[in-house]
Amino acid sequence: MKNVNVKGLRGGSVFRLLSVVAIGLAVVHGLVAPDVAMGLALMGEVTIDGLRARLSELAEISKGIQAKADSERRDLTVDEQRELDNVMTEFDEVEANIKRRQRIQDQETRLSGPGAGRQVPPAPIAASPATNLAPAAAPAAASRDGLQNTRLRTVEERQRWGFNNLGEYAQAVRMAVVRPQDTDQRLIQNAAASTYGSEGSGADGGFAVPPEWRAAIMRQVDAEDSLLGLCDQQPVTGNSITFPVDETTAWQSTGGIQAYWDSEAAAMTQSKPALKELQVKVSRLTALVPMTEELLDDAAAMSAYVTSKAGEKLAFKINDAIVNGTGVGQPLGILNAPCKVQVSKISSQVAATIHAKNVVNMMARMPASSFKRAVWLVNQDAIPQIMQLGFAVTDGTTTNVGAGALYMGPGQMANQGAYGSLLGRPIVVTEACAALGTAGDIILADLSKYLAVVKTGGVKSDVSMHLWFDQAITAFRFILRMNGQPWLSSAIARKNGSNTLSTVVTLEGR
């Protein structure tokens, strides 16, 4: 049996102490599991109605976990599977507890007199004022088992743990540190085991941020203007992952699997795959956001600030690393990749310009199979010139019979994006591209050939009062572990032609 800290029980009433002793005897006789007993000791007396209500909550939690995975058309993650297993285990234990209590209640009814008497569930022990852990700021709660616990009826409420927004949650965390006796019951009920140590405060002063806000941050990283969503994302549970890679081409005559024409009954020529290993270790991207007490008091403003600004910073850092990353403690960007191909400018080209022949020549260096997935990454200053790109069209003489436009505005064809398309491929404007006239101001890239390894769980979010406690500042911490690099380690040699091909094509500086 686990030790029970009687001093830590809220209220210190004789009835509560007797409940702890009774639960302890139940553990000794094998009627209640030790972990469940500890929870019951802290809750107070348990009723059949309360246990049935808990069954309903557990069933809703299970459906919510599975529904989230189904809506995203994926399997359960490792953390989701573990959480679902824990919920199902608790469901079985609570269900067995209800059956035992119902049988005991039936026995008491039969002993009370002849015939089947009326079944009356025992009334819960009234809690003293010190026992009530629900703060005044908490939402409407239903009384249960001697405590006021938040009853979350919808999936959305459970995802937020009952908090209306991130500001309200942060205020609850601050109060839990400043006045532990007024700890919001929602923090205690939903504290993650890895960060929660006692009723008064989390381990190291931290509480895990509710799932809805973790999802909000990750959605901004995967927003439309994020390059991460265009990459070949591979989840990883550990610190690194190794991939087998085959970089041979279909027309390569040596190395790797080969095919040969031969005659009937002739001995076939053998070949074997040419595979090498690519190991990628995840790096850490962090954001530490200090929030003053004044901002915490303005819950709505603080919530919008943290979710938008932290998400924007993470998204841009990822974009910039995918384009310009050095590969040292961060992803290897496409501009620094050894597979990159750079197209020369045309003779006598004016400085800081983009010519129609530039983009056509860039297209010619992209593998045909990759061009249908490629996008143009451009600096916004290049947009006015891109919109005017075109060729004069003649009928074989010097007579000008029209113009061949390379640019198409938004809405003129499917999957163009907000800035239209160039040679039929979408234009993506990003500040990660270099200044106009510099190599990297316009890039043709097939990002589906860029490997992005992301730690399972996405963005991890935590909040703490202890870092700057003397300044009345709360720290919000966001951590994303990822890495990335192009799949190709070098440009692709042609079968017929001297120009190499690549999934990353840039234009020489002008």
C-alpha cells in the first residue's frame, strides 16, 4: 500500500481520515488497486453515481482520442495509444468498482428486512470549506464525491480542460504558485504525470499546456505559407532515424539494379541494389516567451499574443532553415545542398532583373517527374517583374503576331496559390529568399524531395512562474525537435545531354 500523507489532505476532517483508512483496508484485501486508491483518498468518499459519471467521462475521452485520429485520417500516435490504454484500464477498474459496490448495497438491502427493500445510495460526506478546491473563477461545476469537480461534457471543453482561453489558463497557473491553497481544480485533474508532482504546483513549477493550444501552435507551423507542409515529413520517436537511399537513375548503365535484353534460354545477368544509409538526427527549435503580469491580466490579448507570435516565429525559422539552413544544429537548406543546380544569367542582363529566358532555363534543369510537383519560391520584390514575363511570338518572320505569357494570375488555373503561377507551377512568396538580384531570389524546388524529420508530438508547450518569479513574469516555452535535408546528395547526370538535373534550381546573381 502506498503511503498516504494525512497532513496533505484538504480540510483535515475526521471523516476524511476515516475514508483514507477504509480505502487502505480495501487495498490490503485486494478490492482496490493502489493507484486507484490514492486517487480515491484525495477525492473523498466515492458514490455509485459518481463512479457512473466517471464511466461516462472516460467513454467520451476514448471517443475523442479516436475521433481526432479518424478526422486526420491517420493511426493513433504512440502517446495517443498510451493515453487510450490508460483510459480503458481505468474504465475497467471503475466498472468493477461499481459492480462490487452494487453487490454490497444489495446485501445491505436484503439484511435490512424481508423482501426487496428500496435501494438508497449513501449520501456523500459533506466537505468543509477548506475541502472545496474549486476556485471562484472556475466555470460551472457539478458537485461530486465531496469535491466540486469540473464536468466537461463536450470534446472541445475536454481539449481545453475547461478553460475558455490560454489567458485564463495562465492566470490559473500563476495563482497555483502564488497561493497554492487556491489551486484551480482543473490544473490538478488534468496535470500531466511527467510534469506534475503535487497538488500545489507542478514539478519545477510547470504545468503542461492543454492540448487545444498545443494544436493551435502546430497548425500555424503547418499554415499555408509554411514550407514544412510541402516537404516529405517523416515522424520519429527517438533522437535520430536512418533511411536506406537509392540514388541510381532509370537510365544509369552501371551500379544498382539493371535490366538487360537477352535471348531465349540464355543465362540472365545479375545485378543488385545500390543502397546507402542516410542518418538524420533531430535538432531543437525553441521559443521562450516572457509575459508580464499586466498581459496575464488581459486574458484575451495574452492568448492571441502567445499563439500568434510564437507560431509565427517557429514557422519562419523553419522556412528559413529549409531554404538557408547550414546543416549544423539545424536543417540543411536547399541553397546549401550539394545537389543544387545554378542556372547562368543571360549575356548582358541588367542588374536585379528576372528575364523570361531565366525561368525557362531553370525549368529545363528540373527533372520532368519533379516539375509537376515543384513550386517557385521568390522574394516579394520579384513579383512585379514575374507578372510581366513573356515572349514575343512571330509567324516565322519579323512580324509580331502576339505574346506568350509565362505568368498566370490567381484563379486562372487550379492550385495556383495567392500569387498565381509561373509556367504552370505555383508561386510561393517567402522572406527566406534572398534579395532581388542575388542568387536565391527565385528558386524552383520540388520540396516533396526534401526530407523533414519531425519529433512525434509536434510542438511541446510548457509554462512556468519560477524563472522570473521576482519580476512577476511568466515564461511560456515552446520546443519543436526536427531536422531536414534534400534526399539527393548530388545533381542527376543525364543519359543524353551534358546539363545535370536537380530538384533544386536557382538563378545566378545579377
